[in-house]
Amino acid sequence: MKSNNFNIKEHDLKLIDVFFDKLRLKLKKKFLKSSSNMLLNIKHDGSIVTEVDISIERMIISLILDYFPTHSILGEEYGISNNEYDSDYMWVLDPLDGTKSFVYGHITYGTLLAYNHKVELNNDVIRIKSNKERIEECLILSTDVLTLTKYCGNFSFNTLTKFKDYRTWGNCYGYYQILKGCADVMIDPLMSPWDIASLIPIINWSGGVISDCYGEEANIYSKGIVASCNKLIHNKVLELIN
């Protein structure tokens, strides 16, 4: 996969806007029609997948190919699609990030779709503004505290006491809270390309900081990531977990 610094023409940006407007409507209908009696299956890695995951990914792939027929696609459920054109453009998608939350009826889930595009949240440009200097002032988030303590360097339950507060507002919802200014740090030690791809440009271009758990530049193959509200807090978090 090429880097996400694509050279997008103005015409392409307008087409992408139209595409996302259409996608938002389709996703809303999909989620509203979802049944509490949905079918569940266990994947080879032990994670669960629902019929909603599958149907949303199929729908997004179909919509992408309608608008961008030569673009490649990497999805969590179907892998690589439409790569015979050797295109410089690739979409990376997670149809339902936070499947367990969705199954339990919790709000911490969403759809992740990566493509080089101006950073917007409901058509408003995002800027993360934080002048915090001490981790004692910060709210830290993670999807699962047990996974955090098991896979994230020297992180322990005692580490959590150094922060102002801790919540498991996980999956894509946690990064959304950083973008809104409602949280300061999000750590995920176990990630896949479709989990990460859309987060890197959004956090970076919005004024936040994102890296892998060792402070190296984040990329879609990073095994885990740390996202923070500013560079000073980010460095202090890295010192704690390493």
C-alpha cells in the first residue's frame, strides 16, 4: 500500500464529498434496521463477527466501486478487493469497529474508512486544542484494561492511578472523544490495519499526536498505538509505559 499522502485533485474531492454523503445515509439505515437477534460467528482469531459487519462491508465495497471503480480496497472481513488495477488509491475499512459494544447495545462502536481527505466531523473542521502539561490532569481511555496491562510495555493497574481518571470508552469512540476534547489519551496495544488507517491522518491533521507504543511513527502495520492531546502529554505517557 502506498502512503496516504495522495495527490487528490479538486474534482476528486468533490466526488469524495458526494460519496460520503451517500455513505452516511446508507450506514444510518443499516444500523437502524439492525436486529437484536442478529447471527454471531467466531473468527479464527477468537473475535466475533455479525451479519451486520458482513453486510456493511459488502455495501461499502459496492459503493466505493460505483464511485471509484479502479480503486483498491482492504477490508477486515473480505481482505483485499479490486487490486488488479495496481491503483495508487486504496480504501481501508473496518465496517463495525467495536462489534462487541454493538452486540451489547452500547454506543462505543462505529465504521472506520480511511482515504486521504480533509479532516471533518459532521462537516466541521476539527482542531484539538490542549495546553495540559501533567498526566495528573488527564483522562486516559482504552478499549480493554486487561489487554492494556498485558500487551503495553510496563503498563500496570498502578499506572492508571497516575492519571486523573480512566475509562473504557474504547474502539473508535475513544479517539472521537480526544477529537472532541473530552479525553486526553487513548491507548490500544493490539491493532490491525483497518483499525489504524483512518486514525493516523485524523489525529495528526487535527493537532493531536499519534505513535506506536514505543514512540515510533505510527503506520497501518503498527501493532499498537498511543494517541494524545498534545506532544508534552504524549511523551510523558510513553515514558510511563516504557
